[in-house]
Amino acid sequence: MCGIVGYVGGQSALDVVIAGLKRLEYRGYDSAGVAVLSDGGLAAAKRAGKLVNLDKELVDRPLPSGSTGIGHTRWATHGGPTDANAHPHLDNAGRVAVVHNGIIENFAALRAELEERGHDLVSETDTEVVAHLLAEEFSSCGDLAEAMRLVCRRLDGAFTLVAVHADEPDVVVGARRNSPLVVGVGEGEYFLASDVAAFIAHTRAAIELGQDQVVKLSREGVEVTDFAGTPADVRAYHVDWDASAAEKGGYDYFMLKEIAEQPKAVADTLLGRIDADGRLRLDEVRIPDAVLREADKVVIIACGTAFHAGMIAKYAIEHWTRIPCEVELASEFRYRDPILGQKTLVIAISQSGETMDTLMALRHAREQGAKVLAVCNTNGSTIPRESDAVLYTHAGPEVAVASTKAFLTQLVACYLLALYLGQVRGTKWGDEIHAVVRELSRIADEVERVLETMEPVRALARSLAHKDTVLFLGRHVGYPVALEGALKLKELAYMHAEGFAAGELKHGPIALIEKDLPVVVVVPSPRGRSVLHGKIVSNIQEIRARGARTIVIAEEGDEAVVPYADHLIRIPATPTLLQPLVSTVPLQVFACELATARGNEVDQPRNLAKSVTVE
């Protein structure tokens, strides 16, 4: 989850690295640190807490200038968020500095070996052992890249490592296994980072790094090998957004900006999906149609918000293709011995493309012979690279930890995929597919219309800032929306929030209802799902009769809910399966405003980071 930046070039390394860390702080904000090579030596500074603490330290105790450096912003795993545990970690001589993302599983044994050889390790982290091992290997071979290769062959776990050595003042070396690392290529300067956002202000030219590879940056260029030292093939690509896309653009929070960007993100994800013959075309889906026609089961794997997108996708896939579909938490998937085969299509959903639980589940599925299709927002990330096919969501950078536009675009991508499967398998006629695509093409405008009516939702959120609990109810696709609404409040407001299938209310959760308890109810359309609509209206009456404060999300024209809604939030009328694209938006605004009213940090909620790159 941690943010990593490395630089070698003609600029001030400290300025480049600090600016990059500010763009990556969403990946971790328990501590931050930097190291700079200068005049044959190495200087470092690090502080617990947010990056502003490091900024203050650098004002009080400036580092010498240099053109090679590394930096890190941490999400704590091994060892608490203290100054001593902050990265970079140095060897005892202060000649090597290392930053790290991931977990080194055999660090305890390696630490014991080092201590037996007289090394003095001063932190609680797994990372520090790498600095000491690199120092040992460098003293023998005199080459930092070779030392990194030798050390990596001894490490178990998932890791990204970036290191510098005072004896190689114009070199930065990185390594990756199951954890993100990307190269930025400028004019006479080179960058390493866990996300392209770190260097997008300098260059949009990037290079993917593969599994178990070591990269050496110098003023002469980029060299990539595997852990054995064999030169590796790499893929260069161009980042299709610029630095301004990762800035707040006048908004107080990235989350507010990203909520506002949802209409464009939805439209961009739909762009160019119909060919000249009127057929749905998904260029990135390179699994042959014959294989898709033979699929007898779909399994969706995902975590967190992406899991809720998968739950909604299940309704669309089964309804439009008649293929059985299962939705699995990626963190649990491979541990229950799932039944997979060559006719199983696995869909892996991840905003970052680096979610470790999903990546490990994906690998397990491929080992069992299943085809894997990734739904992802990040070009060149690990999950798309290791999948048989990918459908990119084109949401642009999402910096706020709580996902908003990534969720809506994941839904759009899953709808498109479900329609494409229906087209390939012949379960949907062309005019039926066109009708749904036309409805999807309207959604961007409908989301815009929802956003224009959110001031009463913000006022409601402020009025509930003192509450301890909010419950959410939904039916059909409204149930995952209820789960997503509850998750947003947990993430941002740090309050007890639960989502329930409304039909389960009488099987236990109704015991939670008490006077003035806020309950948000996502109401299905009365058109087409009238039976469900009638049942959820009954649910609203049941909880209101017991004193609950009902907050009802219902489509325009639905008058049946009016007598039972203490607060009514209107959304545009949409086809039932597509309703989550508009019903989710008020819940995002509600959570953001309530968290703000409680004085919480919206973009960087406590204990969380954007990309979960450890299991």
C-alpha cells in the first residue's frame, strides 16, 4: 500500500521526490521519509505521521542538495507508525538506504542471521533487514543492481524495493514481486514509483515492470533483468491523463472532485464500444468468442467496493446471458478450494490492478485452467497483465481512498461485459443490446442531474453527524447499493453502519430498530419490479412503526413511498438493473458530508490506504 518514489536526473532529487510523495500520500500516511545522495554521502530524514511532519523536519534540518534520491510514504504493517519504523531504512554504516512496499515473510529468520553476524537493527520492521543484506552483498560485488538480485533471491513474500548506495551516486535500483512498481522515462532523467501519479508532472512515458524483475536507473538509461540477471523484455506505454487530472481542481477534497467527475468517467467508459455494424465491441477482450460461448459458469472475484460492483454484475450477467454467476470475496476465494475448470470464466475487478487478495485469487483460478478477464482502471498494472483479457474503465486517476467514480465505471464495464456475453452467446438480440446501450448512454446526464440536487442530502448529513448508527436497506440490485452506502460511512465517518437485504429485516435485524434511528432505504422502481416495490414499501412501514427515521431513495414519480418517508431523495427513473448508477451517488455525497461534519479527514481516513497490496 505504501507510496514509493525514486529519481535520478538533473533536477533537485529532494524536490522531485517530495512532490511525488504528495501525490502518493493516499497510499499510506502513517509516516514519510526521504534519502538523497550528495557529495559522496547519503543523507536521510523521516518522521511519523503525515507528510507535513516531514516537511517541517526538512525546514528545521535541511538535507544537502543532490540529483539522486528516494522517498516513501508508509501504511504500517510490521511495526507501529513511529519515527524509527519510518522508511528509508539504512545499514549501520549509513551507506545504503531502502524503501519498501509489501511484506517480507521470512524477515525474522534473516534478522536473526544478521544479528548473529553483528548487525545492529534498530526498528521493528521487516524492511530494515534488506538494507543490511544489501550492504553485505555490495561489499562483495560492488554493484547495487547485482546486490539487489542476490538479496531478492533470499526473500519470501510480496515486495517492492527501491534502494540507493552512496558509492553509486547516480544510480537507483528497484525490484518487484507481487507489488506495484513503474518506471517513468523523461529527457535525461528517470523515475521509479508505485504509481504513475508520482511522476506525471514530468513525463507521461512509462515502462511496465514484470514479476520478479530488477531495474537499474542511471543517467545512461534503464536496465531491466530478472532476479537471475537475465535481461528482460519490457513494455513501454503512454499515460493518457496529465498532472491536472490528479489535482483537486478547486475542490476541498479529492473525493468531492471525483464524485463530480462521475458523469465524464461513465461517458468515457462507454466511448467507442459500438462498431460500424452496430455490434458491441470490446477491444481489450481478447478471449476468443468460441471460448466465451462454451463458458458454463462465471465467477467474480473482488474486494471492498469492487465486490459490491461484482454483486450487481451478477444480476446483469445471469439475466442477460443465463449463465450461473457466483460472486466471491477474493480474500476468501482460494482458501475454500473453489470448483473451477476450463469452462469457467473468472472476472477479477480491481481499481488499482494491484489488489493483492484479488491477484492471488486470479493466479489460483488460472492454475485451475479458468480464463480470467480483468476489469481495471489502471493501465499496465499487475492484474490486467496476468489476466487473459482486460476491460479498462477509463475513470482517470482516483486519489481519495473511498472509491466513487471507480465504482460507477466498474458497473458500466460489467454491464458492457454482460451484454457482450449475451451477444456472443446469442441470448440477446442486437436491438435488445442497443436498447440497453442507449439507456447506458443516458446515464452520464442522469448522474449529472442527481449531483445538481444534492444540497438537501448534504444538509441531512450534517443534521445526523451526532448519530452513532445508520442502517441501510435494499432489495435486488438495491441490496449491494445498501452495502456500499454502509461501507462509505464506515470508511469515512467511523460510525457503525450496516447494509441489509430488506427481506431479511424480519429475520433478525429489525431488533436493531429504535426511536429516531436513521435507516436509508433504496427503493426499486415500481415499473417492472412492482412486487419487490410493494414489499419494500411494507418494510419501510415496519421500521417507521417502530420509530425509525426513514430516509428513502426513490425514483421520480414514485408516490407510494411518500407517506412513509421522513426524508425523500429523488433519483431519475432508470431500468431496474441500471438503477445503482444513480442510486449510489446520493450515498457517496451523504457519507462525504457527514464525515466532514464530524471533522474527519475525508481523503485519508484513518487506518486505510487506497491500494491494498498485502494479503
